[in-house]
Amino acid sequence: MVFTEAERAYLTEQPLGRLATLGPTGWPQVKPVAFWTRADVIEIGGPGLSGGRMYRNVRADPRISFVVDDMADHPVGPGGQTGRGIEIRGRGELLTVERPLLEGFTKDVLRIHPRRIVAWNIDGPGPNIRDVT
């Protein structure tokens, strides 16, 4: 299993993440996106995913970074920190699914296959950093 139970629960509760892809000049481009957690991958869709820059970026270079974070309503980290989140570094795969992820979305999906997970204040205080396959 790629995600811990606490990480999976956290990802399921969050409505929005930020996806960073590499643009044609090599500079990162970041975009807020809706996402779904499916087993050991993250899936991202949209109303025009295949026509956008993010899609073209992943087609040219599949390396991505995806971040979900928020502020808890109570201390969750060392010294009373309330910030928590997860960064997923990995490879993006572009595919077409049978049904859109959400009404109004196309059948185009970006699936993120994690290679490295950096989580903080989710499975307890402090960071949890690990490589996954």
C-alpha cells in the first residue's frame, strides 16, 4: 500500500490540490485541481483536460509534484503547529476512462503514480518521508 491509512483518510477529506508540471521551457507550472484517491494512485480530471497546458506538459515530461495541505483547527505538529499536508512526487499517466470522474468533465484523466511521499503532521507530529514503488 502506497498511502498510510491516515494519509488516505486525509486525502479523501480534502477537496483541492495543486499540481505542478514542467512547462516547455523547463519552468514549473502550478494549477489548483480537483482530485480523487484511487487505491495507490491519484486521479485528476476536468471539463477540458486534454486541451490544456497541464495535459501537454505531462505528455512531454511525465514528472509531476502534487500537494494537498491545510490548517487543522487544533495543534497537530511540534510546538503547536496546525499546518499539515502531503506532497506526492511521481509520474503522470494520461488516459481515457469509461466514465468521467464528475459530471461535466471529459473522459480524459491524469493519473499520478507516486514515487516519493512527503507528509507532515498527518500520521503524527512531524514529517514522514519515504520512497514508494
